[in-house]
Amino acid sequence: MVYFVENRQPAPITSTDKTFLLLRKDIVEGHIVSGTKLSETELSTKYGVSRAVIREAINRLEACHLVERKANVGARVVSLTPEGLIELYQVRESLEGMAARLAAQNMTDEEISKLEGLLQDHFEEVKQGDSYYQEAGDVDFHYRIILGSKNSHLISILTEGIYHLVRMYRVQLGMAGPRVSTAFDEHKHIVQAIANRDGELAEMLMRRHILYSKNNIEKKLT
């Protein structure tokens, strides 16, 4: 018996997809300020799409925790607050600590080598100034370790659930100033623990790193 495997083509990128990605980037990077009320009419003009496309993009941003709706107010970009930071980073510390421990167990030698190479690229950036900006996705140190955990449920929670809200705090408040060099050094120690297959140490270092990052951002918020 011959079995035929369906050759599925990737779904095309729609206008809604593009608008969602642009809106998400603008919110995360602060081009649309936290707490801003979102007007479908104004956004449809700005991005050159219909209000229906904007409405769907806003719905998807709400699922990413970047937008919230309130009765008699409508959709707003979430506000960056000390209380929100603490709650978010409590979850992040626990889950990314687990991701680092699993990455030490599950990443291949090649994946660890690429992670070390990524960190070297970041070092060149850090040497040139006092910022440490990481784009979203595979060039993000934390994202690479999350994927390295090889735990699909953990990956889903961290990359689809809270990842971009975490990035919003990191990009707007945590990727510049004297914290940059110490954060980079902490990254190096985490990678070394993963390379040594020391999951317990990798988890401890990741949790400590995120705690220090939270403390740094909290000072700026208060």
C-alpha cells in the first residue's frame, strides 16, 4: 500500500498578520505609548488598512497581554507599573529558570555552540555602547534558551503568552545604562552552566538574573 503525504504550503501572510506585527512592534518599543487609548479610525489611517483589520489585530494583541479592554473605555495599551512588573517577573523567574534547567539537559552541542556564537555577537554590540537591544525571536538570548528547553507547553506559555509583555518592559526600561554590562556577564555564566550540563546551576543563575533585571526596572518605574 502506498501512502501519500499531503504537501502543505505555509499559509500566506495576510494584511491582518502584517498589521498585527507592526502594531505589536510599535507597542513593545514604545512608539505607541503605554496606556494609550487605541482608536480604530486613527490606526486604520496610520497603517493604511481597514478598521476590520485593525479590530482583529487589537484582538490578537489582547491575547498577547499587550492590550486591555475596560468597560466604557475601550481598548488601551497596557500600562507599565511596578505592580504589573512584580507579578509578571515572578512568573518569568520561575518558568525561565525551569527553561534554563531543561536547556542544560536537552540542547544539542550544536545548539549550545550557536548560543555561544549569539552571545559573542551581542558582546560586539555591548562593546560599542551602553545599550543591549535584542530583537524578538531567534536572535534573543532568552528566546533561544526557551526553545532549547524542548518542552512544548513551556515554550507555548513563554513565547505566546507573556513573551512580548516581558519584552515591553525589557525594551523600554531594561536594555540601557549600567545594567547592560552586568546583564551580559550574567548571560555568559548561564551559557557556561548550560554548556557544562549543570541544570541546577543554570536554573539558579537564570532566576537570579531575572530577579536582578526586575529590581533594575522597578527602580526606573518608581
